[in-house]
Amino acid sequence: MQIAHTIAELRHLLRHSQHPVFVPTMGNLHDGHLGLIGQAKALGDVTVASIFVNRLQFLPHEDFDTYPRTWESDCAKLAAAGCDVLFAPNEKELYPEPQVYKVHPPAELADILEGHFRPGFFVGVSTVVMKLFACVFSEAQGRRAAVFGKKDYQQLMVIRNMVQQFALPIEIVAGETQRAPDGLALSSRNGYLSETERAEAVQLSLAIQQLARDAQKAGTGLAERLPDIEAHVTATLVRRGWTPDYLTVRRRSDLQPPQAGDAVVVLGAAKLGATRLIDNLEV
């Protein structure tokens, strides 16, 4: 695996690539990330990963400074997974001056759910992804693709819509959520959980599964019954000591409240102790 710390180095390494496939990460890698690398390898001639903890997508009270940086372990995992090129810029390289030009996704998608509880999050995500795309794909002559995990479902939708709106010649490929044997969605922030919290953490995915079953049972009456269904499942988590931000059923196409017959996705975000976890399930 070759490592580039500057944009110039990255472009030099990729100068002969015809079909690069890109997997952006913030490091602290787990099997979910490595699954995306494996998926990427089947799609192109060069697999590129990035490690960059993006300050723009953290709120002032969030964990930017304490977000785990596990450089040596990450490099070893990526190399073992068959990653060809790792792009690992520092802040000064990617943001040599204040990033005043930013990508603002539409409020109806970006200011709900995650965007409601983390204002500005998707501006930070969209801006860094657009910039990383410019770094990775500038030399490509043929097919370009990037792989994003479904665990961050709303993020995947924001990036897909951004690529479509800007007519970027990049295929956005979705990777299925990787889970621990008990069903907990793999996440870098799972490492924050105590042993007791880790045993409890699976209850978020169980609550989402229950909400999915209840939504299916509601059938054509889903729109009318949905507030009560969501409130019931949310109350179950609260009684177990969680602090939910949302547990909701939304239309897959735009994450708006569903009507009868819509394909839906169940999404949840909740704090267990000091750790905020997210998960989702397509129904």
C-alpha cells in the first residue's frame, strides 16, 4: 500500500489509474470499513482510502479532539484488506486557508433527523467529500466510484443527491451495514462504551426491528398510527436508560413521513451514557 500525505503526491500515484474507487473514512477502522474496501476492490483498478478527521462536521461540544486516532493499526488493516493507496492529509493540506466556500445541502434533507440534532453536520460532510472527490478523481480517465456505508443512511442520501445535482461523473455505491454477532451495528464510537453499555447497546437495533414490525402491521393505516407507534418504541428505550434523539419511520426516497405503499426505512439515534449511537433498517 502506498501512502500520500499531500494532494500532489496522491495525484502522482493515481496518474495512470483508469477506474479508481474511493472509500473515505475518519480512521479508527473496524470490520465495517474493511468490508467497504473489499467491495471497492471489485469495482475498479485502484482502491483508494482516505483518513481525515474532518473538523467541519463536528459541533463545538462534540468529540473532535478526543476522536480516536489509531494510525498504525489503521494502516495495517488497510494494507491487509488490499487497499492500494491511502490518502492521509493533515488539516493544513486539505484546508490551507479557512474553508469559506462550502456545500449546503437542501434543508428538507439535511436539516432533519441527524441534521436537526447536529446543526451544520451535513454542510461539513458535503464540503469535505466534495473536496476529497476533487483530490482523488482529478486524474481519472474512466469510471469513477465511491463506496459509502448504509449505516450512515442520511449521509449516503445527501452525498448521492450532491453528486446528481452537480453532475459529477462518480457512481455512489452503497455498502451494507456490518454488524457484530449480537446485531449491534459496527461503529468507531462503539469503543467508547463500557462493558455494561456494550451489552445494552444492541437494544437500539432491537428497537428499530420492533418499530419495523409495528410499521408493517399498520399497513395502509401507517400514516395515522405512526406517531403512536414511534412513541411506544421510544418509551421502551427510555425505560432502559437511553436518551433517544429520534426513532422514526421515513420514506426511503427523501426521508419524509411515509404514506401508504411507500418503501420505508426505520432510523434511530440515541445516547447510551455519553455515547451516541445510530442505526437503521430498510423495510
